[in-house]
Amino acid sequence: MVLNNLSSDAPLYKEVRRRILEALARGEWRPGGRLPNEADLAERFGVAVSTIRAGVRELTAAGVLVRRQGKGTFVARHDFERQQFRFSNVYSSGRKKVVTRRHITAMKRVRADAATRLLLQLDGTGSADVHRISAILKVGDEPVAVMELVLPVAKFPYLSQKDLEQKSENLYSVYQRVVGITVVRMEERVFAKTATAALARKLNVQAGHPILCVDRIAFSFNDMPVEIRRRLYEGSQHYYLFVHDRLD
């Protein structure tokens, strides 16, 4: 498939990047799978190896691909060591990234409301049902957050509460393993609130205690939204940290 029909005035390696993402979205290469070598990709797209290398470099920097010395380039899995906590930005007051275990308290299938349909782009051509999941996040035996998830049933038809209760496996690894969905980016909104009486009981704090709220929409390839997530952390001992380390 020679790149003779460019979608924009972007550099050629950006088009290579886009075409690789399209192939990933079609499931041509699965999580953990090895991509063809650079020479084969160059022949496929009708470009120089250096152009392929530049496109792959961007996808590697974005965490979509992983390069393994002497073995090749692979589609990233969320259970790879460097990928496991890639989307985790909450830290404790001791400057340590918060690593929790989840305890699922409820999972039910419901009809999505209008706001949820809009966020998940459920346009009515498929099922508008969603899984609504509630969980307590703990460090050791101490509850540190309450989590609420909303997942479209059409994209997660086989997901069960048992899958989600694999406490040592991060959720995005579960998504890849069970339904083959890869999360590649997210949008988060962070704000402060105070604990209601019901939330305070779950976190073993007083009503009115400060709460750190982190709302997320997660996207797969081609900017397809696949998850709405809200986490409500105990707010006096936790903070959100985002490090922007790109030079541009």
C-alpha cells in the first residue's frame, strides 16, 4: 500500500505513523505481537527505511510500540514492566506513585444516559448499554480511593466481574487480554471536593474531608473512547503529578 494518497500536508513519517495506527485498530497486529521489520514496512508503504524508522520512533515514544534489542518492534502490552503504570499519575505525600489493589463492590449492565452516550460516542447504531462498575482501591488494608467505571457493552461483551477482580493485573491489561482493546491515550480532569457522608464511610474519614477527584476518558486507536473512569482519593495524603518531558 504505497503512500500515494496522503491525507494532509504532514511529513511522510506522520502518514506512516497514521497507517500503522490504522492497522493496529483493525487488529492486524495484536498486543504483544511483532511488527514486520523496517525493510518490509518500507516496501509495503513505498517509502525509505529512514521514514519508517521515524514513524516507529514516534509510536515507541508514545508507548504504543516497544522496541526490544535484537528482537524487533512489538505492539505494547500493558503488562510490560514499563507499561504497567504508564497512565498512573497519583502520588502519596511520601512522593511514591500510588499502587493500589481493587476490590469490586458492584457491576451491573444499564442503559447509558445521554451524557454517557455522548462521551463514549454511542451513536445508536449499536448497543447503548454500558457496564457500571464500582470498586474500592486499597493500599494494603487501607482504603485510599473509590473508583467508578463505565464501559460500553458493545466493546466489552465478554467482560465479567471475575475478570476485573484479578487484583494484581492492571485494568488495561485486563482489557487487552479479554477483549483485545488497547488504551493508547487519556484525557483527565482533576479537581477538589469534600467527602459526603457515604463516601467518608468508605474511606474511613470524616464527612467534609478533602477529596482529590480524577475524571478520565480513555481512548484506543483512532481516538475511539472506550472507558469513563472516576477516582475519588483521600485528599490530604495524595496529589496528582503530571510531568511534561517533551522538548516541543
